[in-house]
Amino acid sequence: MATPKLLVDVHTHVYLPRYASVLRSRTVAPRILTRSSGPEGKSEERLLILENEPSGGRPVGAQYWDRDEKLRFMDKHGIDISVVSSANPWLDFLSASKAHTLANELNNDLEQYCSTSPIISETRLRRLYGFGLLPLVPEVAISSLLDTVQQISRLSHLKGIIMGTQGIGKGLDDDALDPVWEAIEKAGLVVFLHPHYGVDGKAWGEKDNGHVLPLALGFPFETTVATTRLILSGVFDRFPSLRILLAHSGGALPQLSSRLASCIDHDPVVASRLKHDARYYLGTSLWFDAVAYGSEELGFKGADRKIGSKRMMFGTDHPFFPPLSSSEKWASVVENLDAIDGVQGWTQHGRDSVRGGNALTLFNLHN
């Protein structure tokens, strides 16, 4: 039986109950705190991911950890499948031993969350699949990371690993991570690379611009730099079957890829280091979510835009940036779907691929 056309969300987050409990137990960021708000002093929980966040963090509720809320959001917006990932800051704030233990527990929790989700009629596919977690913290033993890669590979509803940009303290281009990349490649898992720290806050100046600059620019710039460092390190030459999905459409990397290639060609330090032109890796090792909110931002792949539609996948960034009214649809869904429809040069087949076909192939989700 052929798999019907499905809308697949590859960028959607959850703070699993076990993880939320850890955040509630903390007194410094990252943490979930309770405070009073409004004239009646009604208490609310707020998530503080980084210190000195505008407005003292963001309100959180059941939509952050309740699976039924996730499914209701999907039903309201016509989303058939979500590939769910634990949201930042993952395990960055824990010791190596605690991170290893919690990673294994959360991976089992996420497998349960996904494996007991509803089945889509006329298919054997579940509504939910997931990205597991590695205990990527300083001083962790590489054997611990390899053990967790193997754990994730045995959990049939986890299709990859979500990862920040810090690695085990020196970034993802750290040579010490080569055994981890090798194990991920061998296991056939997809890495979802997601930012957390942004860039140096001093770049934003002294004016109060809320969270606009850190989120609109800081997050994608972090992804751009981290991925460029991976390319320059030769990771994709050493592990050519490694597959990495970049959050927020890869930041500025697609738009700057030709400039990057030119700089490499003219720099004797790196000119002979790579086996291919830097742009080659964007079409072989890298995939991109469509969380960009605009058609021009999505249609980047040089003169032949149809190539770009083969590397892109729909995403929502749920549960972040909710609408102001419960009756509204989420802008992150409506605007990103409109952007997919509006890319000049994409065929209808290409748009359908971005909405779901590419994800079904990348994550091997077929009947």
C-alpha cells in the first residue's frame, strides 16, 4: 500500500515530565520557576532557559510536556506526524555522570511517548517519532556517548539525535568526537543540530530590543558558525554518510555558502583540506527545516531551485511562539506553509516533498 501524502513536522519540541521536574528543582537557569502575575496574584510557571532573559522567561504549561496537547495541536493544524525533540538546554548544565543517567532515562521516556501514540489509518505509521539525547557535557567519557548512541539505535521510534553546538566543550569540530560521528553514521541516525547560546550578547548593543536580536539573529548565526566549523574540520569527508538536519533553515549558511567556498579556495591553511567545494556538503550531508517564515529564504539552492526542495522539510518550533488567542492558528504553521507554497521554481511534487515526502525518506518512515 502506498503511503498517502502526509504533513510531517521535523522541528517540534517537548519538555518531558522527568526533565521538567529536574528544571523545577533548580534555583538558577535553566529552571522552571513559579511566580505570581496579574492583579489577583495568580501563580504561573515560567521557563528561564538563560539568565537575564527578557520578561524573566516565558510562561509554560501543559503544551510543553503533555502528549495530548501535542496531538491536539497537530490535529488543529492538519499535521500527520511529528518528529519530536527535547528542547534546549538539553543536559548542558549537568555533571557527566548525571547527564548520562538522565539521557538514558529521557530516551526511554521519549520512546514510550512515541511508541504508544496513535497509528495513522491506512498506514502502519505512528503520529509521533523522536530524536534522542546524548550526554554531551565536558568530561564525559566517549564510551558513555557511544553507549547512548547504541541505546538510541535500539529504540525503534527514535530516528535520530538532537544536539547543541558545544559538543563536549570545544565545539562539534573537536577531533575527540570522531568515534561518536562514526557510531551515529553506522547506526543510520539523523542528527538534528539546534542552537542554544546564540552569539556574544555584546553585539546587540545597549538598547532594549527584547528577545528579537538573540532569537532572530543569534540562534541562526550560532548554527551557521557551528556547521561551517564542521565542514572545515573534514567531518563530512571522514563520515560521508553522516546526515545532519539544521534548525531554522541552516541560518545564514546557504546564503553565504559561495562566499565561504571562495574564502576557502584563497586560504592556504584550508584550501587543500577538503575533498570537495564547500557548497557540495549542502547537497549531500545537510538537510534544512523550513522554519524560515518566507519564500525567498527557502528557495536558496543556486540557479536550480528544484534541488533545494529535495533538502528541505516542514517544521513548526512548537510549543514556542504561541498565538495570543486560543482560537487562532499558529503563525509558525501558517506562515511556513505559505512560504513553501510561494517558492518560485518549486514544482508541486517538490512542495509535497518539503511538506512530508523528504522527511518520510530521511527517517525511513514507510509502510
